[in-house]
Amino acid sequence: MKHSKDTFSELVNKLKSVEQIRFIDGTFNTKDASEILLAVLGDKIKFHSSLLLSNIERFGVDTSKSEQRVKELRAERERIIELMQKAKESNNLIKINSTINIELISK
């Protein structure tokens, strides 16, 4: 099959575009909102923690960025816990809108 320049250009533009994924979109009670948000953050913390161990053990590389990210995520976890507690005390629901932007970039 022969590709025209337009087809190739369209493909390149498609690859450069940002895809948006609706990740979390809804209104939740505090228990469900906490469960969702803390699970996602917990997974991210585990990911960075295991990456840290792997990089230190195998490569002895600088891990300061991952260490900082784990600190930030733990701080965000505490903020979420506080926010959920306030929402629960005031009998509020939680609306969560989260979009993930995915962009293909050249190496």
C-alpha cells in the first residue's frame, strides 16, 4: 500500500497530539472518595518506592527526584485525609474530576 504525504503528515500529527483519558468523573460519598483517591496515591507511592530501591540496588543512580516525588505524594495523601475528614464532618459529598493527558514524545 502506497502512503501519500498527507497520510503520513496526518499520522505524525496524530502521534504528536495529546490524548485525554477521563480517569475519575463523579460525585462520591466521603468513604468512596477516600477509597478511590487513597488507592491511586498508594499505588503511585509504591511505584516510586520500588523504583527507588531498584535504581539504588542495580545502578547506584541519583534518586533525588523519586525521593522528592514520594515526599510530595505522601504530603498529598495527608491533605486528602484532612479534606475527607472535613467533608465527612460537614456531611458533604465529594465531586472528583480527573483527566489524564497522554502525549507521545520522541526519545
